[in-house]
Amino acid sequence: MPSLSEENYLKAILFLSGQTQAAVSTNELAARLDAKAASVTEMLRRLSEKKWVEYRPYKGVYLSPAGQDLAAKVLRKHRLWETFLVEKLHFGWEEVHEVAEQLEHISSPKLTDRLSAFLGHPEYDPHGDPIPDPNGVFPKRPKRTLSEVPAGQKVLVQGVRDGDSDFLRYVRQLGIALGDELEVEAVQPFDQSQQVRHGERLLTLSAIAAANIYVL
Amino acid sequence: MPSLSEENYLKAILFLSGQTQAAVSTNELAARLDAKAASVTEMLRRLSEKKWVEYRPYKGVYLSPAGQDLAAKVLRKHRLWETFLVEKLHFGWEEVHEVAEQLEHISSPKLTDRLSAFLGHPEYDPHGDPIPDPNGVFPKRPKRTLSEVPAGQKVLVQGVRDGDSDFLRYVRQLGIALGDELEVEAVQPFDQSQQVRHGERLLTLSAIAAANIYVL
DNA sequence: CTTTATTTTTAGGCTTTCCTAATTTTATTG
DNA sequence: CAATAAAATTAGGAAAGCCTAAAAATAAAG
Ligand SMILES: [Mn+2]
Ligand SMILES: [Mn+2]
Ligand SMILES: [Mn+2]
Ligand SMILES: [Mn+2]
């Protein structure tokens, strides 16, 4: 029922409001969607008329229950398709986002169900992001970044920030994959860069890189 | 580069002009696309400006080489996705067309290539329709309908007319699948209905049904 | 608590894709 | 070939999305 553009707005509001469901501002949305603020205002009025968001001019916007459901369904499709592309078609994890941005708008509940089954009902996508179930419920897992881990501790790589394909290529090049064990051997007081043991090898990660790797 | 709507027009022109590449009329297109003639005229002007068709007002339209290439690519995706849905996700062959109408517009040459490889580079879709190769070349196979087969002859089922899901469901219900052997035992002079042997069983097919089954 | 800066909305336009109604061109036919 | 019918185009308009520029509301500073 929502148009492609409406789906993208709902997804952006879901992303920006995070788990707190905080109100999202017009400019935040404009930045995220690479659109002008005026366009956002206009769309918010439409989404509000359709009861998918609560919108108070000048105050911000958040998703209605119906909007949350729609946004979660789109995100579910996005992440299932990313999983398909990596698992079945052997795409690199840095290549899948753009294609999934298109595939997420395909409207066929049966296709989504069958795809999920075909993939073995995965709970996490190739970047470690949770895939909501058909009812929009996310599998929950506490999220800590590698940069928060003190020296001497061992952790398991659980996810990476998607959205920057340079970073994703870099991580692959390092040889780090989801599920791998890392041990933080030292943290430089100077720049917070980390010496990390990965199997036999010792890697050096900048604080920025470490902040984009999620661990358990 | 072409919009979703433009792709649908190009595909319709390809379909209606057939292998003869005959000029297609405005009304034919309007009927096929379920649009009004005025809308078609407008779009043909745009497609013509973009050099994807040759359009002579009041005379008809046909595809330029560039337009043929684009239309074949869309058709290739449509048929690859139909094959995916049937072979991998176990859809019925009567269920796949609508979903493929959406999927055919996904723009990612890499995805199309990988999908084709994943499916083993099929040459025919679930309805027996030829899948053009990446250069827009169709595998050719002479097409005869079952209704043209005289009594006493044995044939192999090669395809079925897609586009009517009632018919597709009916054929499945009969137990006839692509590749099956049929022997026409008798043709009623009265209504051209056929007595057809399919393995052990003897089926009766109306002339209309027989005209929608392609054989070799 | 004004003044200034920032954020947001409004006003007015543009493109794409459709539509209906009116007009024009082409085809058919007596 | 003139009259009528059918097919196609033109005219004019609507909705969705998006934009720039101007105005209004809110937030931040002095
Ligand atoms: Mn993604
Ligand atoms: Mn992802
Ligand atoms: Mn089809
Ligand atoms: Mn088909």
C-alpha cells in the first residue's frame, strides 16, 4: 500500500528514532534521505494523513503502530535479500546494500516467507544486523562496540556497521568475519588504537575502526 | 535508465510486434497495458525522443535497436525470476507472473548474471518461454500448438501460454508438465476437441485448451 | 529579554504519468 | 466520393515527488 518513496521515509524514521522511539526532526530526515527539508515536510503531512506517523509541525515525527509495522516489514525484506545475495549469489557484503534498497520494495508476502525459509530463517543479516520476524519483532542482542572492550578481554565479532562500503571492504581485507574471536591485547592511551589478536595474527585497529565493529 | 513505466511500454511493444517486428498501434498498446490511448500517445513521444522507438503519428511504433535491447533485458529478468520462484522457492507456475512483473525492474546487471548462474543458465522459463541471453538473443525453437497436431502423432510438451492463471492451474491439475509426452489419439470433427494419451491416462482437451499448449 | 541564528514550513514551480473530453486524421462504406 | 465510423492526437487537468526561495516559528546568544 505505501509507495516506494513512502516506504523509504518510514524506514528512515524507524532508523533515526532508534529503540527509544524518539521524535525525529525534519532536518535529520532530510539529511538521511538526501532530500530537501521542504520535501520532507510535505511527505510527513501525507504520511500523517495516512495514519502511519504522528507528526506535530515544528516538533518532530514518530511512527504510529501501523507505520512501525510497515517499516519493519521493509527492513525485514532488505535484510533477507542481503542475506540471499551473500549466501546464495556470493556477493561481497559491501556490494549488497544498493541492490537490497531496490529489492526491499517488492511486495509479495509469500515471496518474503518463502525467501526466509529458503535461507533457513536467518535471524541476522550479513552485517550482523537483526532481521525482524514477520510480526516486526526484532531478535534482541546487547550491542557493544570493540572500542569499548578493555585490554585483555576476548570477544566474538557479532556485527559491523553497514552503510560504508569502504569500511566493509577493509574489514574483509583484514580477514575478520562474523563469529570470529578477537582478543584485545593493548589499547594505546595516545589515540585509543587497539592491538588485537585474531587467530595467529596481530592486527592494529584505529579507534574509528574499532567503534564500527560490534562484539559480544 | 528507463523508468519502470517506460520499461513496461518497451516490453509491451516487443511482445505485440512479435518476431516480425511489425508496427504496433496505439490502441493495441493501450489494451495490453490497460491504459488510455491518450496516455500511450504521450509516452510514445517520450520514448521516441529517447531514441528507443521509431514512432510515426497515426502510423504506429516499433522498437529501435536500443529499445529492443532494453526490452529484451527486462524480459530476460522477468523469465529468470519466474524460474527462480518456481525452481528455488517452489511457487506454482500460475503464481509467478505478478511477482516477476515487479522483480523484472530491479536494475543490477551483476544480480541478473549471478541469478542466471545460480539457476544453471536456463534457456526456458517455467512456461517454456525462451529466456534471451545477456545480449538479447533468444534461443529459437519452432512453435506448434497441440491443436495443430493430427490424430496418431506423438509430441513433447514444450510450453504453455502464460498469462491466464486459471489455464495454468488447469494444466497442472491435469498432471501435464513440460517435457511430457502426449499422443493425440483422436480429434473430434464436431468441435476439434482432442483425445490425448498422457502416460497411462486418456485425457480430453477442448480445442481452446489444445491451442494454448505448445509442443515439439 | 531582545537580537540573531537555526529550523521548519509555505508558496510556487517542475516533471512524470495518468486521466477525460474535444478535435483531427484515417478508414470504411453506401 | 461524400458521409460516417474508428483510431489517434491534442488540450487541459490531477496526483506524487521533488525543488528553490521566501516567510514564520523556535532556539541560542548577548
Ligand atoms: Mn543494507
Ligand atoms: Mn545489512
Ligand atoms: Mn510472466
Ligand atoms: Mn513466463
